[in-house]
Amino acid sequence: MEKERARILIACAGWSLSSAVAAEFDGNGSHLERYASVLPAVEINSSFYRPHRPTTYVRWHDSVPGDFRFSVKIPRTISHELRLRDSEALLDDFLAQAGNLGKKLGCLLLQLPPSLRFDAAEATSFFRALRDRTRVAVACEPRHVSWFGQEAADAMQRYKIAFVHADPPPVPEAPPNLRGIVYLRLHGSPEIYRSAYDDAFLEALAHRIEHAAARAKQVWCVFDNTANGHAVPNALILLSLLQQAHDKRAKPARSHRNDT
């Protein structure tokens, strides 16, 4: 029997809707309500810069359908200021806030500063503290070359932390392929945050996601090229390509039997 395919979550970094894409979304409700009527997930980046009140997370939870999922970025106070050390109290605060998303909290995103080298003891201590507090999926976006070796991969796999596959990639070598969650994060290329992805890239990306969905438990694809408003249009094109692939798989094979 064929393995059940992973759920594919196409998302943007934020739910801002420009006038250029307004016609693609229901005109009623807040931007988040309209966004969630079309796209299945979103990445909250604002939590990286400042805490949000529990009531804000409750409002976001109540604004979206039951199967919608949020990925929430871990605060920079933990990743960039404390650099993962002695961060238990801040982790408790953050998880208490984001936990108000309930089952709609699908993933936590940990983006590390480019200067942060892999230190086995410190990384393991942080991952252990994180896993002592939550079973929510975690994706880590390291940006120092030292994180792309086997020792870091083993530490992350031990605590079920997925590598983020970023574009542009921080190092030429691809990160290890873990079988739990695949998390693709597209910042825009060649100009980071500003460039749109062309049709050829998106078609290749759709094939890559289809392949990943056959072996992973869940596939996230987040467009972070938001500066010039390209994230939502790129996400909509990708969503359409994946729907076409789904329809093609679901279409029953034509019979070749000749009636006589």
C-alpha cells in the first residue's frame, strides 16, 4: 500500500495583502481571515522582534479555519542576544504566549545569527530545554558553516529539530534530509527579500515539494520575499501548480480495454 503523503503547507511570512492580489481573496474580514480563506498556513515573524499578548494569539487562533497552521518565529532575545544560553525563562514566556494558538500552532522557527558557531554542549542544552517544554515541531535555520556538519545534524535529529532549507542557501552544501518535517524558506533571489521567483523556479519547486511529500510527515514552504510584495503571488502560483499535480494523481487511469 502506498505511503500516505505528507500535508503540504504553503505560507508567506505575514499575511499582508496588497491591492495587486486583493481579487484572489474574499473581500470580507480582516487580512488574516481573508488570507486564511486561500492559503493553509502562515509564518509569524513579528514574534522575533517583540512579544505578543496571549489575547492576540487567541484572536489569531479564532480568525482562521480549524486546519490552518501557524509557524511562529522564536524571539531574537533567545537566538541573537542570549545566543541560546540561559534562555529557559524567556522560552517559558514565549511558549506561554504562542501556546494560545492551541493545535493551530504547527511549528516553531529558530533562525540563528550568521556569527553563531555550532557548539555541541550549548546546542544540546538548548534543544533539551526546548523539548522539555514542547512537542511542537521545530525548524532551525542556521547560517554559520559549522552547523552543516554531521555532529550538528546528529544533535538536531536527536531532538527532532528540522533543518530549514533556505534560498539563497547560507552554504553551498545542502543540509541533511530529515524525514520528519521538511521546511523550505525562500527569501528571494538574486536580491534577498525583494526578488520574485520566476515560473521555471516555481515549477521545479513544486516537483521538489511533491517528492518531499512522499517521504516526510509534513512539508512547509514559506515565501519570505515580502519587501516588494512578491511573496503572496509566488505562493498562489505554487499552490496552483501543486493543485494541478494533485488533480493529475487523483484522475483515474483511462482503460485501454477494447470492447468487442
